[in-house]
Amino acid sequence: MANSMQDDLNAFRDPELARGLIESIRKLAPAGGATLMEVCGTHTVSIARGGIRDLMPEGTRLASGPGCPVCVTSNADIDTVIALSRVPGVIIATFGDMTRVPGSTSSLLAEQAAGRNVQIVYSPLDALALAQANPASQVVFVGVGFETTTPLVAMAIKRAKAMGLENFSVFAAHKNMPGALDVIVSDPSLKVDALILPGHVSTIIGAEPYRFLAQKYGIPGVITGFEPVDILQGVAMIMRQLHEGRADIEIAYARGVMPQGNPVALAAIDEVFETCTATWRGLGPIPGSGYRIRPEFAQFDAVARFQPQVEPTIEPKGCRCGDVLRGIMAPSDCPLFRRVCTPENPVGPCMVSSEGSCAAYYRYY
């Protein structure tokens, strides 16, 4: 069994297969070049680590998009979490990357150093356990992420309600990907010819929510996995669409993605959350692109429960993270990159998150 699994893994890194796909990409690539945007942070890291950007034919550009959930979280949302951490008796439960993201004047890591109770967890269920173990405190879980993590938070809220857990709540800053893609492809200042669509998100939502890209805008898209051959296969399929002058949404990650997505996960999201306008770093407010907790579960809405006093939002001076997330510029074009902004001293979240474009460029280029 172990050998079979290793053989399967090796197939996704097969040099001969990779060379064949690279040759197909070069033969099919438009003569005038093309811009392909990957909209998944894991793809950004895999492309950088595998040197795939350097394998593209002349004129073909791979641009990173708003695929890092920590990165697209607005400064105002970060400031709200920081304000929640200052509420007496509150324990903030969060994923590790979020602690280092700078807000307007502070960060969760700075608040922890100042004596606030900030604890790193690995899942919403860890936050539930933390609430059970600390009945005299209020545990606030920081809900950040796309459709991949939203069902897990929905299930945690449902479980908390079933348990009658009164000291657990969620700061909901979840977002959905199709709304952001609509803004990107409709922006006249951007020129995106095709999209490398996210594998993780698509395991939940399937392929249909992206169909508008092809039907409304004539933009091809391919859902891919994360191994080098996965990504090369996705790019080759995109190039074939461009070569044939057609636009469709295709799946190159059939082992993980069904066209209809995951009905159970989608039902959990719909039961606990409703869509709302969300503010994305670099993209601004996008109607219907966020999730807020439904009134039936309002007792688990941390902002409604604690009504924290949030300081005025100040954007980091000189940081071009928003432009990087829109695909307007590469991280290395930011004047702060490597000079002022580093993983040890991040100015913006794109350098903080392990899935951030700036962090990937810093490490691999």
C-alpha cells in the first residue's frame, strides 16, 4: 500500500511527463503572449518552489492573485480582532499566521506581548475545546479563509449551539472566491487572459460557480492540483483553449474536485452563514463576497456580542500588497520588498503568510 501511494506521488513529479507538458505549452502558447493568473496561495508557493514561472514561453506571464486568505483580510478587520483581544476576559484563538499581520498600530503578537491572551489553534474544534477548558473566559475564534475553511467554522458554531456553550464566539471574516474574480476580470486596468483556478476552494464549491468567467467574459479557467505536473497540466489545458479560441471551465484535478462540489459542506455554510459585502485588501468592498453569521446563530457573533471599540484604520505607508494581490505588480517591484519588508519585519500580510506572494518571492526568487 505504501509503495503504491509513493508510485502515485512520483507520477505527479514525473520528469518525462513534465517535459511533454512544457513542450505542449510552448507549442500552444499565443504568439503575442498571455497573462495567466493563479488565484490560490498554495499554487503561488508551488509555482515558485518548482520554478514553473521560469519554464513559461516568452511573453507568457504567471501573475499571482488574491488567493491568500490572510493577505486579503483588510486592515479594518485586523484592527477589529485586535480590539477584541483587548476586551477583558477574552481569549483570542487564531491560526498562527494571523498573529503577525500588522494592523493600523498593532498586531496580535504585539498584543500578546502586552499581556493579552492570544492562543494559536489548528482548527475551530481546538477553539471549542479551549472554551470548554476555560469556562470563566470568553473564547473568540478568528474565522478567516475562503470556502475551504468556512464549513469547518459553520460546524463548530453548530456544535457550540448544540452543547449550549455560552463562552464561545467567532469573528467571521470569511470570503468567497467568485466575487473577487468577477472584480478582477472586469477591471479594465488589468489584462487577464485565463485563470488557474484554486484546487482547495473547488473541492467545496465545484466548477459551476466559475462558469460566468467563460460565459460572461470569455475567460478560460482550469481547476488544478498542487504538484508540479498538476500545474503544468492545467497550464497546458489553458493554452489549448486559447489556441482553439474557446473559453470553458475545465477540471484538471478530478481526483479532488467534483463538478458539483461538496453538497454537505455547502449545506453547512448555507445553514450558518449568509452572504454579505466584504472588504478585500487591494480590491475594496465587494457585494456578496463575504459571509456573516445568520440571525439564528447571532449569539456566536463576536462583534455583536462584545461591540469592541475599533481604532481608525491606517494603511501601512509604502506597502503595495494590495497591488500585488490584484496582479498589477510582482512582489519584487514593491520598493519595500527585501529592503524594508522581510519575513522577520513584515510591513504587509503578503510577507507574513506562508501562502503570501511576497513571502514566496522572498524565499524562492
